[in-house]
Amino acid sequence: MDRHDVTDLPEFFNSLMGQKKNLQDAQARKGQRPTLNHPMALVFQFNMRVTMKDRKETHHRGKYLLVRCATCQDRMTGILAIVQDESSDAVLLQLYHQEQADDPVETIIEEGMFLIIKEPYLKVTSDGSFGLRVDHVSDVEFLATDDGRIPKIWQGASPKKTAMAWKDRGNEFFGKAEYRAAIRAQVNPYTQALDCSPSDVKAHTIMLNRSLAFIKMRSFERALSDIDAAAALSTPTEKALFRKAQALYGLQRFRECCDVLKTLCLEHPDNKTAKSDLARAIHRLAEHTHGRYDFRKMYTEAATQRPPHLGHATYIGPVTIKNSTISPGGRGLFTTKPVSAGDLLFCEKAFAHAHAHESSADANPRNHTVTVLIDTSTDRVSMGTEQEVANIIIRKLYNNPSLASAVTSLHHGSYQSVKETSVDGHPIVDTFLIRRIIALNSFGCPISSRESHLSHVFKSKDGSAFHSSGIWPQASYINHYCQSNCSRSFIGDMMIARATRDLPAGAELTWWYHPPPTEPIPYLERQKILLRTWGFMCKCPMCRDLRDTPQSVIEKRKQLRVEFRTLIPTRRDGQTRSLISGRPVGLAALKKAEGVVKWIIATYKKAATQVPILAVAELQLVLSREWEERGNPLETAKFALAALESHGFVVEGGDLSKRSRGEALVVKEWGPMMGSVIDCWMFLRNAYRLAAPELAATAEGFAKVSYRICMGEDETFHETYGRFG
């Protein structure tokens, strides 16, 4: 959703067609593997091994290849290295999704390292040579130097060290921030130390040291396993309690984290860090339980941290997952109690988020460059950070298997993965399942929706797509509908979802995956991106009305819109991004422009309360702004109200020409929420200040609710819209 789809651009479309042609040619050759191969899910037997000379253009199911890294490595789209088997036959190895893009290659694979490649496949590379490609992290196993599966010809003398010598070696790696080296298979000094049968006291220390290395590698579940094993050897120490709290915090298990930190503070009252961490964990628990957030602090964090990954918890409000009423066979998100427009539904931290730097000011080694992803299975080309999101998810699931269901249970189309979840003691992570889930469930996002609203920084030319992206599992259950009833906004990697109208308990939540157009376009053009990416066509009243509209009528609307812009040349406002006039307009031209808007409205058969007409709403907002500049509050209010009605709103008590004395301003029905709605209310507020002061505060209140829906919060409303005062 809101990702940058570039499929229709000629240069990318031609690349897609070229890739499909290469794939078709490859599939025509004997032995070509299926387009998507599942990760291997078989326990190894020594008689299942193959060598390089056995390799043919076929997929050796249930077999493995044992190799040694023979040369220095490099990184392109994957990690490249030359490997050889015990017969010294060599080949290029391509490893994908092994770690994140900013991890040094030599910390992942280095010369002399031993590897097992499960179900290897020899493929033709882009330069015409050949190589072994490994897509699934669980299809490669890095071996310790003393592993019994290593051929004798490669086995050297095993170093004779004591448990403490191995521990010191691990500490040496840790001290140099080489955390992976401290726990990886080839050396694995902490594990080697434990294999030396140390005393319980020494084993306790070694396990806690290894647990910290796991925490640094964000392998929190392995860290907890070590901490619990250490606790079985002796009473939990101050260090053990602190490590456990760190791991639980990393897994966002904040209540358990608070319990551990309370124990730590009681037993070690002088530990100031523990007290600070307890206060932090209590804040996270309050966020998680009650949805209490300091949004100003979140803005500060998002503006200064790169990537903008904020230290806040997920809050799930009055919503639940059930079978969808608008997506047959699918699931949806429903309200569990009545909610009002602007109410918080959930505030979710991304499961995985990749931030793209798109300007020199935002350059940072931990940000990710924008890449182009060509997907021949969906005929889609996207520009953004989807590939890095996949890397993050794959590593996160591999390191913390208990988190897998949060992602793997999301919609993934017809793709069927393996049923097994582990093999040989290691988790199975299906790369192609993850990529399919990302294609169908990921969201493009700005650093903050407020900043995007004000300046459109990081937006593509069409104003609706972003290069940074992520996965928010709870949000992924909300189905598409142009006439939506909830809205999403972002601050860093936090997504904020609010109701855009009053809803009863049991209402299915909807929002748009791709914004409805504000320009007259044909029905099929509107449906194209929905059909191509998600495989459905929207059946909301707006889309059904567009489907039934003749092309001649659409062309007439386009012509009238051009005529309007001829009368009132418009541009995008630098702050609100709404249409404003580009130069002073004469009264005659203004009146004629009003007539053009009436002609456009006449081309619609249904009332805007039934079928919102967004293409008219922004023109009416231009007219409202023009009349405000002329100091005419009656006309300003008239066209601001008309713009709200075109958005699908039903407002009573606001028409100054018909209003009874003492009549209240009331919103009977809220329509689809867009940023321009805030402007409508602010123009009304200004008009009422002059002509009906008793209504001004109410109009501003509705503007504040609209702002809260669009930006996720209303704490910054007055500083953002202070110019209207």
C-alpha cells in the first residue's frame, strides 16, 4: 500500500518483459527447477550427500553439498564467494538474505569456512557463467571446525584449549564488537567453552556472556535460553536478571520485563541502570495497555534517529480479527465497541521497517538505498526498500522463531509453503513466502505523515507513494474500500490508525490501499493497480459509479476541469498541498468558474452523500479560498461546506444563508478523510469568526478531529495551522 509501483514506466516494463523471457527460456531447458523452490525440510543422512561433479541442471531434492570457502567474498545483490568441494572443484556461491545490508560480508562468510548447502541448484548467472544460488537462510548451514561431517582431508588439528581460554576468546571478539564471531559456528568460542565441561560456576558465566552476544545480534530467544539454563545452575545473579530484562524488552514482552526489573531493583537497590530501565519498561507497558503516547517526543525521535525506529510499544485498541464481510474467504479487522471519528484504533510498531535515504541530507550508513524489484510471478515492478524489508523479516524469524506466526499467518495468495517449522535444530524460513507476504501486505511510509502533508518530502511524482516501507501485521488485516472508515498515519516506524467516522461495534474497518483519484479517470485505469497487485477490483459505490460512467462523460469532466484551471490557474500550496490560485482572479472569471463547477456536478447522477466526488471537492475549496481572500464570509462558508459535501460529509447548521438563530453546527455523517478536509473546516472557522462567531470554535474542533485522523495526533494542530489565525 502506498508503495512506488513503476511497472507502467517503459524502461521498467521492458526490463520486466526481458526477465520473463529469460525465465521462459530457462524453464524450457531440461531439469529447470520450479519458479519458487521451498526450503529443505529433511533431516540429513550422510548417504544423501553429493559432490560438485554430480551437479547437473536439476534440483537435487533431499541432498546436500559440503563445501569450503576458497576465496575472499563480495556483496552485490547477494553475498558472493568461490567455494570448492573436497575434490577441489570450484564454483561461485550466491547467498541471499543472510544478514542486513550494513553488516560486513566478512562477518558472515570468510575464507576457510565450511558450509552445507541443502538441495543445491546450479544456475546460469547474468554474465553467462554459472553458480550455486541459496535463497533460504535455512538452506545453508555453517559448520564448526570440529564438525564430524567435515572431510578428513580438510580437518586440521583441533586446538586444545580450556573452557576459560575459549571464554576469553569469545570475550575478545565481543570486546571488538564482533558479536557474530563470538557465536558463529566456525569458531563459536563460547560453545566450545561449554563443550569443555566447565564447572557450574564457570558454565554460568559463559552462558551469560554468550547471551549478551545473542542480544547484540537481536537473537533474543537464544539469549533467554542461555539465561534460563544459567539460572538452573545457580540463583539468578544481578547480571542474569539484567540480561533477561534486556531480552524480554527486545521481544516486546514488557509486562514480564517489568517483573524482572522490579526483582532486580529490590535485590540490588543501588543499580541505577535497572531503575532507569524499569521506568522505560513501565512507559512501554502503559503504551501497550492503554495507548498513551507522547507524540511530540515521537516526532523528535523520528527527526533525529536514522533509521527512524522508535522505542515505543504497540497498542491494540477496540479491534479484533474475524472473517471479512467484504472480502469473501478472507479475514478483516472489526470494532469490538462503538467508536467515534478520530478515536484511536491501534498504534502499531512495525514488525520490520526499512528507511530509504533519498537526499544527501538524509544519507546515513544505516539507511537503505532505493532498489528496483522485478517480480515476474506478479508482473510487477516496484521501487523502494521491499528487498531489505524481506532481509530484516527473514533474519528476525530465523533468530526468534516464536515470532513467525505474526507474519506467516498474513495473506499470501495461493502460495503454499512447507508445513515443517524446523530441521536439524534450526528454524525453517521460507524466503518466497516472506516475499509474497511483503508484496501483498507491506506499506510505503514517510518519516511522518505531518511532514509529508506539509512538504511532500519523499513522495513520488504522483504524490501517493513512498520508498521507505515496512510490515505492520495488525494493519494488514484491514481490507480495501475507497469510501473507507479508518485512516493510517505514520511517525517513524509507528503506524497510527484512527476511525474516520462514527462506527458501531462489529463494523469492519476499511481503508484504501491506493488513494482514490481526484482527477477524472476511466474505471479500468483506477482498478489496474488493485487488480495487478492484489487481484481484485473495488466494488465501493465510487468505483461502481465510475464503472457505469460513459467515457464521453469522463472526457467532458476533463475538459471542464481544464476550463476551470484556465479561469483560475492553480498550483499546489506549499504547506497544505491543496489547490490554490496561481494569480489574482477577477470577479467575472470567479463567477464563470463557479458555473463550470456546476456543470461538472451536473455530470454526476448520484448525490455526493451517496457517491463522494473528490474531483469537484478540491475545485470548490479553491473557490472558498478565493472568496476568503475577497473578505466574503458567506461565499467562503458556502463553498467550504460544498467541498465537505462533495467529500461525502453531511453537515447541518452551517449554511449562513439558511441557518436559524441558535442552531448548532453538527456533522451527521463523516466522509472519506483527506488532508483537504482540514482546510475546509479552517475556512469555515474563519468565515464564522466574521459572520457567526458562536460557530467558530465548533468548526475549529472539527478541523482538529480531522487533523488528528490525518496526522495521527492533534498535539501539533495549532502550530501547524496557526497561519489560519
